[in-house]
Amino acid sequence: DDGTAIDSWKDSIAFTVPQDFRSLNGRWFEIEVDLKGTTCDVQYSTDEGKTWIYAAVESDGSDADGISLTSEWTSYKFFVDVVSQTLSVRLRSPDLGSSFFSRWLRVWVRPGEPS
């Protein structure tokens, strides 16, 4: 190890819209996750992980880039506003000396537009 940060991440499954929505896309609007550690980025993808976009922090709407965590389990909410059939979440720790732990993740979706 030469002091270079090792980019590490944890990807969720690809959440899909419920069958009750039939041929509708879902409007994804919130990510909830329990985290602890030092720092973490929270990103989402609607294209099977080809591209990743930062979620928005609940408190001020800024990008969830380098969220400061604590040593105690804490519940966090992040906002997205995107219409698609799927949503994946990436928790990422790209900085030297940073780490995170997650234990629970939930995404919220409601009927969106026709697919």
C-alpha cells in the first residue's frame, strides 16, 4: 500500500416497480439507509449501473458526496426524483482512511408515467 485510496463500494439489488403499477414507470423519491463509520457517498442508477448520480441530502438538498458518519448506527434519508422501471443504490467510500458499514436499506416509489 503506497497511501493511495482504494475505491470501495456496496451496490444494492436493482429494485423494480411493483407489478401493481402494470405498464407504468415508477417515480422513485427516497432512499433510507442505516449507516455508521467515517464517510460515505450515496448514489443511484436507473440504467443497471452504467452511470451513477448522487442522491440529495435530506437536510439541505446538497449532493450526498462525503457524508460524515458516526460510530453509532444512524438512520439517514436521501432524496431522488427520477422516473424509471428500476433503481439501484451504491454506497461508496472513495477516500483514503474512510470506511462505512450499512445494515438496512429501503427505497420509496409511487406510480409514475407510462413506460
